[in-house]
Amino acid sequence: MWGHIRTSAWWKWAPFVCVLLAGCNRSSTDSVPQIVFSKVPVADIGGPETTDTIEGRVLGIRADQRIVLYAKSEGRWWVQPLVETPFTKIQGDSTWKNKTHLGMDYAALLVDPGYEPPPSTEELPVQGGGVAAVALVQGQGADLSPPKILHFSGYDWVVRTAPSLRGGWRNTFSSANAWVDDAGALHLRIAKDHDQWSCAEVQMTRDLGYGTYAFVVRDISRLERAAVLTLYTWDGAGPEQNRRELAFEISRWGSAYDDHNMGFVVQPYYVPTNVVRFHAPDGLLTNTFRWEPGQVTFATYPGSHVTGGVPPVNQHVFASGIPTPSGHAARINLYIFEKGEVPLQHENEVVIEKFAYYP
């Protein structure tokens, strides 16, 4: 990422139509502010050198309020035009205009004095806390097709299609790489098409919060050393870089010699006490974590369920830096770690037999 822009979107915003959390059908004489776009750039994956002009006007503003612009690319909103200059001035005639890096979607926030916008986020700030109104619009010429939704283990999951950084490297994702079979198991695949790898990711459409999360995974012994399977929760709206993540990371991270293929992680991973790595055996594994205030207990068990007579392969209690629930959604992804000693050679596939949640 460039720290300025990037992303694609799940929403279906029609160009030049404002979607306002404050209410778009009020008249201009109302006290509720409204943001209207008058010029919207094309929908594009973007890049550090690709910019265009975005324009609009605001109805019902108060003194000293300003506009904050975002462009969305590769699954994230990025403040515009630069992190160092995140505010757009509203002119005396209530119009505003600025440069933006290209993205698939664009957003304008009307903010009060003193508001500090996040440089990037998966989910836009909402009205309140210094945000007076939010308007979103899809870039010109964008694909309006709805996202692919899978029904797995009693929950709905959105399939990722936007490219994104994973393991410090840009991975592409395809909706064809995630599906549910007739037995109800979730399949994720790394596929190759014309010398281009594509990966797989799904995200639950609801937040669950504190409780026990269980992921039953079929044999992981066939995963190549550069493949990474992550079972995790993620706060898409959080301001922190690590997004308050709790994760099982199943990978050898491209190492030619390390046989530790499983990790319990409370992000950030670079804190030594936040990671426990070990070797998980072949065969079916149940991976669980119990998330409580100030504590999370990770465990990996052999087989498809946990009983009192089955000891865990490994278990660890983390009691430092534990996040509190705030927009966390369960996610599962399979991607490529490009920085390792051993590159990916073949297509890889994993099967998640079941996901379960217990409050």
C-alpha cells in the first residue's frame, strides 16, 4: 500500500447518489447536513501516481466544519489526498473540491473541528464522535454485481474478491476459490490461471464478541510451506495496524527447515510473548479459543470435537494485550507467503469441516 489509497467494495452505491447516515431526503432548509457529489472519478484499482478530481457541495453546514475524503482500494479506505493533508476546505458557496487517488469507491465525511480521521480503515467512521455526515459513492464504470455469499455452519460469509496485502505481499483473491460442498464443508483454494496465483478468503457477516470460537480443519499436512491458512477475528473498523486480531496461523512461512506449522497469535506478532508456535500432527484438528475480558485461551485438539478425555496437542493462555470486542468478525483465509525460502509450487486446497461459536 502507499499509505494514501486503495480498495474495492461490497456495497452497491450508484454514482452521484449520496448515501447519508444523517438522512439524504431532507430539504436544504433542514438542520441535518447533506453531502452531494457533483464529480466522481472512475472506478479503478488505483496506484500512487493515478489521481483525479472529486467535487461536491454540502447543505446545512456549521462554521469550521471540513470535508475528509476517502478512496477505497484493495479492501481498505485510504484518506485523501495524502495522510499529511487529510482535510478539504469547504468554500463560501458550500462547494468543495480536491484531488484523490483512484479507487473503486469514494467517500466524503463532514467533520467537526478537532476530528482526527484514521489514515486507513476497512470500515468508514460512522456519524457521531465528530462526524456530522457520511456520503459514499461508487466510482464511474464500477461493476455493480453483488458479492458472493456462502452459507457455512449456520452463518453467512462474504467471499473476498479484492486484492490485499497478506504477509507483507500483495495477494489477489477470486470468488471461485471458495465454495461449500454438498456435505456443508467449506473449501478454500489457491489456484493458478495463466501464471497468476489467486487466493481465497471469507468473512462472517455478523460480529460475535466474547465467547468460544471453534474451527474444525481437515488434514493440513498437504499444505505447501509457502501457503498460509489463517483462522481469526478482525476488527475492520479499528484504528490499530494489527486490528486487534486473535488468530490461528497455520503455515511454515516458506521455511525449508522449520517444522512448526501452527501458531497461536494475539497481534501484534512482533511482541515475543504474543506468539506460540508448535508442530500440529496430520489429520483432523479442532482449533478453539475462548475469548474473555483480559484473557484468551487457545487450544488445538486432535479429531473433530473436544471431549474431556482428549488432551490438547497444545494449549496456551494469553493475559496481556487482549482486545475488547469492537466490530470483530470471524474470517478464514488461505494465501501465499512470498517472502520465504521455498516458493509455492502447486495449487493448494484446505477444507474447514465446521465452525462453531459458544457465548
